[in-house]
Amino acid sequence: MADSADIIEDEDVDDEGLPKRLVAAVLDAVASTNVAALNALLNPLHPADVADLLEQIDQRDRATLLFLWRDGIDGEILSELGDDLRSEVIDLLGPAELADAVRDLESDDVVDLVEDLGVDQQEQVLDALEAGNRVAVEKALAYPDESAGRLMQMEVVRAPSHWTVGQTIDFLRASDDLPEQFYHVILVDPRMKPVGYVTLGRLLGTPRLIHLTELLEDSFRTFRVDQDEEEVAYAFNQYHLISAPVVDEDDRLVGVITIDDAMIVLDDEHDEDILRLAGVDAESSLTDKVIATTKRRFPWLAVNLVTAIFASLIISLFEDTIATLVALAVLMPIVASMGGNAGTQSLTVAVRSIATKDLTGANVWRVIRREVLVGLVNGAIFAVVMGIVGWVWFGSPMLGLVIAIAMVINMVVAGLAGTGIPVLLEKMGVDPALASGAFVTTVTDVVGFFAFLGLAAVMLL
Amino acid sequence: MADSADIIEDEDVDDEGLPKRLVAAVLDAVASTNVAALNALLNPLHPADVADLLEQIDQRDRATLLFLWRDGIDGEILSELGDDLRSEVIDLLGPAELADAVRDLESDDVVDLVEDLGVDQQEQVLDALEAGNRVAVEKALAYPDESAGRLMQMEVVRAPSHWTVGQTIDFLRASDDLPEQFYHVILVDPRMKPVGYVTLGRLLGTPRLIHLTELLEDSFRTFRVDQDEEEVAYAFNQYHLISAPVVDEDDRLVGVITIDDAMIVLDDEHDEDILRLAGVDAESSLTDKVIATTKRRFPWLAVNLVTAIFASLIISLFEDTIATLVALAVLMPIVASMGGNAGTQSLTVAVRSIATKDLTGANVWRVIRREVLVGLVNGAIFAVVMGIVGWVWFGSPMLGLVIAIAMVINMVVAGLAGTGIPVLLEKMGVDPALASGAFVTTVTDVVGFFAFLGLAAVMLL
């Protein structure tokens, strides 16, 4: 019987991710209710790949698979599932299987698993935990959503700051409850305030009599439990941190965040930005149902309908002009479209730069000036092209001149609005990724139609 | 004199990134050519923050600052700068300062620093290195661009797979050239093939007589030197790797990649996707000059001009219809705009799902079906709204009906094209983030104008 290792071996190694043939083999095993085949295929897989597989098959196959392979689902697989699917799978598991699945997880993984579940399911999972673990999880859940407290693990390896390398190694060798994963020893003062950290590699490479304080890493930063996880991820990325202590309001060490947690947050934030820029609710996933997806797409489309009607009102001001010269109706979408695209370019650069804190009060005017100049230069080039196209197409040099001027105006405005609107929104505390698009394209549509049709009314008729 | 620590302390701690007041203080010190003040402000900063600061001030101030604070620029600051600015700063430094700056960097950091420089500057930096380091850097530069070989560090801590914990600890304690940063010991077989790895934490927490093979981490993966760095970053993210060995074509261990390197790649890839979706060249940065930016924005705008003209050709087919009923010119952008927005929503979800390998051959038809149904439902809702608006606005129930039908058609097509086009591009080996937008909006513009004006010609005249 082919197991998943054979199938993965066959595929091009360059291509990470789930091989299509593996998914097909699993669906075959599900269809023929072949438990042995399922075990051979699924047991060797990484939990993240099992989760991806569950997301890629349809709901009926998923239910059958979970029925046949109930014992295979563990806490790690549950952690890897998207929120909606996790809820679905927990409902399909019996209480006994659920307890088995979550019992071996560390407290921060359980937090991650349950924080977005409904109250009933959260209770179900918490009931399955041992008392000590449950207390730790409940303590973490008491911290605000998306805070450093939620992200951190509470198991910390620390040492008094006056210790030597030898004392520290002896202490570690004698401990019998070191965390599963740790890479640093955090130095604390007598008040439990973290003062620095030493990597295990440095510890192993240094003579016993040297003091820990001589081995401190430069890039030491602490976070407060209530600090936003987005700020934590930014700092890990900016300062190349590997792990960082978390302190409470009295500056006492209460946990540690490691780079792998920060990487997940960074990845989520990026996804959120990219989806919000396109007017998609960041919570959405590929496994959402039609109704859920429709609801999530609706608000942005509704906003767009309002702004589109607004742009149409501008056009309707010039109905008589268009009636006299229908060529205007043919050409006007070009002016609006070029402005919209130039504006989207500017706004995307601005939104990204705001997110990475590269666009600040110190350089905003310089960036706006640059974007306006870029709009002017590109606008001038496309104005010449479009002026000639308009002239040749409709045999009217004046029509070519009108579209050329409108094009330059709209592309300059696009540069201005594409940078200025996200910066203003950020200053007002609104997420620029979410709202900029609607504003910028409204501006470029309105200006585009108004400039083109207005100039036409004045210059051509 | 205020130094940067005081200023940073004053700011809201929640707000990571460079405080505006710090930038202002640095500019003051530059303006008054006050070297002591510059030292007090800049020396305590993390190299990443110095680099950000250099990016946020203008070119003249930057030149003065570098002249005054020449000795402060080190290799880490150079590494943190964007490509264009790095070149500019290297040109401003004398050969002696450049040599001082790069001499202390590890080989993988030098690779990172020079790989995107011009040949002259690359040579300048290489000349500043010691012979041994230079050989290592040249070896790494021989690997393909954006490969695992470029990303890895060559200093690896390894142990024969038959060793015990005690043997390994003794070996590490006796070594005097352990790398600056390492978190794992890689186990190799006699042919130097990596067979697994053990974390330093596990090593420190385990009795001396236990064999390393009993302590192996589950999530072990190796990469080939020529493998794409994007695949490496995907695997780190998917399988929560902390570090992973890199092997040559004979499966021999040649280096190691750590999660911090992978995080940087992941961050870059995300940026690339988000910018490409908006038609911006991913290489661009906020410090680019007007001409460079104009050139980088131009190609997408040129593509857009062609597609916009194509859409206008469709409109021109219906000039007579529009001449008879100018209301059509007023309403037609609404149909195109709603389709464009719905299409952008679908395509962004599809592009993201392709990047994370969640949208595959196994579920593509299910996702397309969902997107089409979402288009149908939202299309139907907006059709009713827009039908009524059209009827009331222009007093023609038939005009309302025409726009309603066109709206449903265009939003269904948007769902189909928004998912289908990125999937097809991916299959053809074209980056869907780069090209999907132009194709999808062309489809929704053309279908939107054609459906609306065509139905109007048939039903209204």
C-alpha cells in the first residue's frame, strides 16, 4: 500500500505543499472507507499538512474522514485549522477524543486553540485540561485579545543576573522541568525585572567562571503583557529578535515570546493588509460558505456602489455635452481608469510604508511631492499618447487636447490623493488599508469625469 | 544634552518605530554640524533604526550626516539599508571607513550586503574583507540568486549521530570557534548527511548518557542549496521550523538556515505580492527618485491604457445607442465598477490562497463555484438596488431592468474570472500577483459595458 512518504518522494522536491496525488489518494480511501489506507496516508504527515488537507476537501468527505480517522486528530492539527473549520471539527469529535487531543498541548498552544472559539466549545476544551494547565490558560485568556500576554508562553528559564556560566549550566542540568523549547536564559534582578538575556550557544561556548552579564546580547527588548501583538511582531522583525521577555505593569517577568510566534502574527497582519486593500474582510478563509462569504464581501461593494453613483452624478451634469458629442462617453472611462490605477499604485506604496513605519511625519511631504511629480511625468507621457489616439480616432485635435489635459490633471490628483488619504486616515486612527481604496478611487473617478467632461464643455462646444 | 534614550523613553511605549522628535533632533544636529549631539543621538540606536532614519531624511541632510558621523556607520547599518540607499552611502564612505564597517560582519551578512550591489561596489567591499571571509562570501555568491545557498550561514555546529549528550556537551565546551548564533546541533551520518537535530535546551536538560538520537525534534527538514528561498520561507512558516540544514547535490551538509533569515524572506515576499497586486514593481522603495519611480510605475499604467482603450472600443460599438439615450453613458460606469471591485475581491483571495498553497487542483472547482455563487447573490442584491435607482432616477422601469440584469451578469463573470484567471496564470508559470489584475478588470470592463449597452440596444430601442 502506498503511504504518503512514497507519494511525497515522487513529487518534485522543489514544490513544497500538499501534492495533488496525496489528496486524491486520501479521497479514494475515504470513499472506500479504508481505515488502514487512511492511517498509512495521514499518520506520517505533519499536522499543518493534515490541516491543509482537511481544508481542501469538501464538507461531506471531511465528516467521513473524521469519523474513520477520529483517533488521528490531535491538538496540533486542531491548532493549525482556520477558526470556522476548527469549530466544525471540534463538533464532530466526541468529548473523549477532544480531551485526548488537547491534553498534551502546552498552555500557550491551548490559548491559541480556544481564544476564537465560541463560549460552549471553549468550556468543552477547558474541561478536558488538567487543573494546573487550565489555570494557566484561563490566566492567559484574561489578557486582552491580540496582546503580548496572549502570545507569550509562561514557562520561562531565568537566572539571577549575578550568576556565572558554571552556576547557570549546573542549574539547568539539575532542573527537571525545562520547557519544551527555549533558546535563551533570561537574567533577572532581585525584583524579577528582566535585565538581559544570554543565548544557550554562548553559554555552552564560554568558560565556567565568566559572569552572565558579560555575555548579554545587544538586541534586548521587553514587552508589556498588554502591548499589541502587532507592535511585538514589528519589533521582532525590525530588531531581529529571537525571543523577548514579557513583563507585567510592575516590570516583573511573566513570560517570553519567541520568534516563531512573532512570525505567525506578522504573516497574519500581512494577510489582513493585502485582503483589506482589496475590500475583503480579513477574517475570511477559503473554506467559508457562500452565505458567509457573500456577507463579508457585501459592505465594500455597497460602499463602492455609493461612490460609483456619486461619480455618475458628475457625469449626469454633462448629459447635454455628451448628447452633442458621444465620443466623450467613449473616452471618459479611460481618464477615470488611468487615474484609478495610478492612485492605487500610490496608495499601496503608502499603506505598506505606513505599516512598516517608513512613512512618517518626517518624510511625508517629500513622499507626496515625489508622488505628485511621478503623476505629472507619467501623466504627461500618457497624455501625449492618448491625445494622439483621441485625435486620430475621432479626427478632432481639440478632443485629443481635452483628454490629454484631463489625463495630466487626474494623474497628479491620483498621486496626491493616493499618498495623502492613507496618511490622513492613519492620523485619524482609521486603518488605511481598509478605507483608502474607496476614497482614492472616488476622488480619481470624480476628478477624471469632471475634468474631462468639464473641459470638453468649455473647449469643444 | 538629550540623547536618544531620553527621547525614546518620553514617547508612548506602545508606539514602536522612530519617534518624530528624534528625527527632528538629528536634523537639528546636522544643521548645526554638532558632532557631539549626533553621537549622543545616534550611537545608542539600533542599526535598523539608524537605517530607517537615513531613509527618512533627504539626500542633502544624509550627505552631511554621513560626513559628520562617518565613523558611526557600521556593516549592520549598511545591511539594513534598502539597495539604492546602500549604494549611495557606500559611495559617500571612503575606502578606509568601508573596510572598517564590513570587517566584523559574518560571511552570510556580507553576502546579504553585497549581492544586489553593482560590480564595482561589490569588488570594493570584497577587497575590504580578510582572505578567509572573502572566500566564503565568493562561494555563497556562486549560488543562484534567491536560493537557499545565498540565505544560509556556512558556520554549522554538527555532531556524529552516534554521540551521547555528554560527548556533545564536552565537545561544545571545548570548541573555541562556535558561531555567534546557534540554537541546534545538527546530527550527521558518516557521509555528512544530516539526519536530524537536537535543540540546545534539550541537550542541557538531559542526562549525559542518553544518545542524541533519542532527543531528535520531529519537525526536521533539509533544503538543497539551489532551492528557491521562497520555498524555504514557506516551509519555515508551515512547519514552524527554527532552523534547518542545507545540503549540496550529494546530500552533504553545507550550511544552516535559521528562522530569522526565513522571516525576512517571508516579509519580502509578502511585500512583493501586495505591491504587485497594485501594479507596482516590488523592487521600489520610498527613497527612490522621481525618475526611477516613474519608470517603475509606467509598465502597469501602459498595460492599463491598452485595456482601457479596448473597453472604450466596446463602448464605441454602441455610440448610436448612447446618442439616443444619454442616461446609458451616465449609468454604464457603475456596472463596470461593481464588476471590477467584485473581481478584485475574488482575485486577491485567489492570489493569497495560491501563495499559501491553500488553493490547489483539489479544491479549485469548489472555490470557483463558491465565487460564482457569491457573485450571483451579491449581484442579485445590488441589481435590485440599482434597478430601483435607475428606474427612479431616469423614470424608466425598463432601464432599471437592463442595469439590474447587466449587474448580475458582470458580478458572476467577476467571480469566475477573479478565481479562474489567477489559477490559469499560475498553471502557465506566470506570477498571478503580477498579471491577474489587468486581465480581470479588462474582463469586467468589457463584459460590463457590453452587457449593459447590448441589453439596452435590444430592450430599450
